Amino acid sequence: MKEGEVMDLYYKEVIGIIDEIRATEKEHILQAAHMIADQVAADKLVYVFGPGGHSNLAAMEVFFRAGGLMHISAILNQETMLSSGALKSMQTERLPGYGSIVVNDYGIGEGDLLVVVNAYGINSATIDAALTARKNGARVIGVSSVEHASTCPADHPARHPSKKNLHDIVDCHVDCKVKLGDATIELEGFEQKIGALSTYANAYVMNSIVVEAINILVNRGINPPVWRSGNCPGGDEWNNRFLERFRGAVRCL
């Protein structure tokens, strides 16, 4: 393939998956947005957990983000982050019971809302986090790929011992449409596909949910606290109006 053609092909793949999500998942995105709007209207936090590797980026994407809700509390668990060691991260996300420890450590239970984002939707930390939160009385939104989870073999070592899929065990699910293996482009004479899509897909889903939630609140006559970039004039002054309200409540703030 000629130089410059691969990035054009990748662009088409990125736009393609976003278009597919927009065309098929709007109802589920709005359902999730209403759940978040209800939580914010009650002045309660919305917890977001992306168990494992690059899935953590989805939680970071909507946390402390310009134009995003201040009520979002990202669970940035260091043991599942690549910065603590990529292989360690993978081993931790596959460890049965670990997701339960994280959820219980945050005290997530009755009246709470947890968003679990993992494109693959099968690993132990993901499944345990969702199951434990619901057992504790919380509502759970899941963001993952139905196709990826459904086509990944039941005996794959990444799977939770129960073999459950995230999309089967949550109160609301948004399908991020990622194909098995994530990478999408094939080069002639090269065995491994290249060009992963999951970060784009998860980011589009998460930001779509957040902006729709804000719109729902505004339509109800509620002006939710929203972050302004500290890198623009007046940003610090705007954010400081709300900081004491969330400092201490949002663990990573």
C-alpha cells in the first residue's frame, strides 16, 4: 500500500465506527444520559471505571474535562493502568475478585450509579465491578462491544470465571461496536492487523452520553456545574466557584 493511503484508510475506519454507533445506539445513549441526569439532579456523583489498560482512557476522557460534568468521579485505579506496568495491568484486569475490591473501596452501593467501560466486556475486573455494584444496590451502565464479547471464545484466559459478558449483566448498555481484536487494517504481506479503534469508539460514546445528559438537565431548568478549561481566560475563576463542593467527595480531584 502506498504511503499516505494507510492513514486515509484508518480515517475511514474511525469515521465508520462512529457513524455506526450514532446510527444504532442513540436510544441506549439517551437512556444512559437520562440515568446520569437523574443522578446529577439529585446532586450525586457518577462513578466511571475503565478496568484495564487503555480502557482507563475512557474514564479519564470524561473526568475533569472542559465542557464535562463536575459530578463525574473517575475511578483511576493504579493497578490496572499501563503507567504501573503494562503486563501487570493485564494480569490485574484478569484477576477474579479485583473489580469487587475496587467497587467496595469506593463504597459504591444503594443509590449510586457506576459506568463500566471496557471495549471487550469480558475480563474479570470488568465483570466483578458490574456484578458487585449491582449486588450492593447501585445501577450500572455498561459500555462495551457486543460483537467482541460474543465472538471471543468462552475459554479465553481473559474471561471472567463465570464466562459472563458485560452487556448481559448491566441496567443499561451501549454497544461501542469494536470488532474482535480491535485492530482493523490489513496490510498485504503482513500478518497482524493494525490501527485500533476502541479509544475513539469509547470516547465518542462517553462524550455523547455526557453532552446529552447536560442537555436533558438544561431542558429541565437545571444548570449543572460543568468544567471550564483552566487554559482559557476566566477558567480558573469559573472552576473555583465549585471546587469546595466536590473536593473530598471526588477522590481523584
